[in-house]
Amino acid sequence: MIRKLINRFLSKEKKIKPLENGSVIKGNIYKIHDSAIIDIGSNCLIEGILTTYTPQAHIKLGAKIFLGKNSIIGCANSIEIGNNVLISFDCVIQDSDTFYKLFIKERRYYRLDEWNKKLEKCTN
């Protein structure tokens, strides 16, 4: 279900973006903050998603990397992947639990009272 929501949210007409170093981007790159850095080595094929969550985020991909379709590399701090790496389809690589950090305010109010009541009943 989560994958369907992600695909629906990200489903746009994909444009193939060749880079000067021989790499090709068929997927998407999302930088939430302009100061985040994404370095892509030579002769890479990126069919998945590269995304940064914080201003200090740094994704560094070596040469000859394949990132499969629907795979996500999500970075809050730093992710470095060496040369000659194949990452299959539908993989998720993250350096932190960003979902928790990004949505903590919403989660705080989402059924937290109910959860606390159940916890109190169990401990009493």
C-alpha cells in the first residue's frame, strides 16, 4: 500500500536526463534543501529515486552504479556508495529514520492518547 502511494505521488512523465560524465538519470532527484549535495559518478544508470532530507545531506555515488526502478536512496546525513555497484529494484537505502523525524508532530497527535491509555492499562 505504501509503495502504491509513493508511485502515485511520484508518477510523472519521466524524462531521460543524460549527464556530461556518461551517466543517465531515468528516475527522479529530489533535493528538499538547495545546500544538500548529490554527487553522481561516471557511467551510472539511475532509474530510482535520490532524495535528500536535510541541508547537510550528501549522497555520493561512485562510477558504474545501477539503481533499479522504484529503489530509493534517502539521505539525511551522508550516504556513500562505491564503484561497480548494482542495486536491484524496489530497494530502500536510508541513513536515518527520517519518516519519524519528518512527521513527529503529526504522529504526536495521531492516536497517541489512545495508545497511552492502553499502555497505562497494561502496566497497572
